[in-house]
Amino acid sequence: MIQIAIDGPSGAGKSTVAKALAAKLGIIYVDTGALYRTVGYYVRSRDTDPKDAAAVEALLPGIHVELKYENGTQIVCLNGENLGDKIRTPEMSMYASAVSAIPAVRAFLLDTQREIAAKNSVIMDGRDIGTVILPNADVKIFLTASDECRAQRRCDELNAKGIPSTLEEVLSDMRQRDLADSTRAVAPAVAAEDAILFDNSWMTPDECTAKLAEVIEATLAARRA
Ligand code: DC
């Protein structure tokens, strides 16, 4: 079984590249951000402040999050309901980031992530995959790009989904979220010591995928040798 960890800030292209690599390698792609977004969605639906750790923790017993795969595509269900794109709004990004700083939420989602990696070969993207979730992953990549490139990508993505967004708004939200994610006390979004740092600012998704496929192949070959 293979474990590939892809961490990095928002808009670095982790999901696009990880999905393509999973298809290429014939393994499962796990989007862990969707789990935090799902908890954020539930917290919002209960009119709860996502920064109120005690209040959020009290809601956790009412949450059942399930990861499923349909035709190779990940589906996250909240208490049996597939939330689809409802977790992809800028508001849900902020809720996800806020609840992800709460240790009880991270502990709550830990087993779901480790279990799927125990049963399948995976390429998993997130913020703490190489540092906390899969510390013994075969390959660890920390993917990043300049703030402007990442914001432009996120902005294009949101507009394509019919969520009107401006570059300024997205850049400001993104910087706020990155700062919170990388400076939180628990499992901050930082590169693992043994991660390969990869900046894809000037690459198309195809170029980045091809280059990372080479990096992964070389790393796996070196491990086997
Ligand atoms: O990858 P994303 O934008 O969907 O993630 C949403 C938020 O969830 C992000 O701001 C930080 C948090 N997150 C996390 O703390 N750990 C992960 N492994 C994945 C996401």
C-alpha cells in the first residue's frame, strides 16, 4: 500500500493535482479539507460560533461524517446527507478554518482519515497530513505558489461555480485563513521536516502533475531500493 501526503496552503492546486495523480497511479484521492468543511457546515446550521471551542465540541456527538467513493469520486456525507458543493462557499472556507483550530475537532476527524489510509493506497491532501495524520507516508509534498497566483486560481474557481468573487476579496480572505491555519497551536499547516517543497506558481496544472508524478516515482523507487 502507498501513502502520499500533499499539504500546503489554500489555492496551491493541491486538489486538482492530487486528483490527477490519483487517477494516474490508480489510487484513492482523499480531500481532508472536505471533512473540516462538513463540520463547519453543521456548526453554521446550528447557529454556533465556530470559534467557541466548548460550544463546537458539544455539537460533535451529533455529527456523523462519512467518506464514500462513487465512480472514484469522493463524497462526504453529513448524517447521511451528501452536501455536494454546499461546503465550497467562501463562508464555509472560513467556518472550516475556524473549527479546524479546535483540538477536539481534529481528534474527532483523525480516525476517519487514518482508517481510509489503512485500508487503501491513498493520495491525501490537507494541512497536517505529512506531520500528523500520516507521519510515515511514503512521499510527502508541500505544495505552494505565490499569494497572487493562488488567489487568482481560487477566484477563477469560485466564479466558474457561479459564486461571484473579486481578486481583492479572495486574496484578503485567503491571507487571513492561511495565517490562522499556519499559526494555530494544534497541527499548524507547516511542511513536515522530510517533505519535498514544491512551488508551482508558474506551472499549469498539467505541468505540475507531470513534474510531481516524476518526483513521486523517483521517491518511491528510492524507497524500494
Ligand atoms: O483544503 P480546504 O481549503 O478545503 O480546507 C478548509 C480548511 O480546513 C482550511 O482552511 C484548514 C482546514 N484543514 C485543516 O486544518 N487540516 C486539513 N488536513 C485540511 C483542512
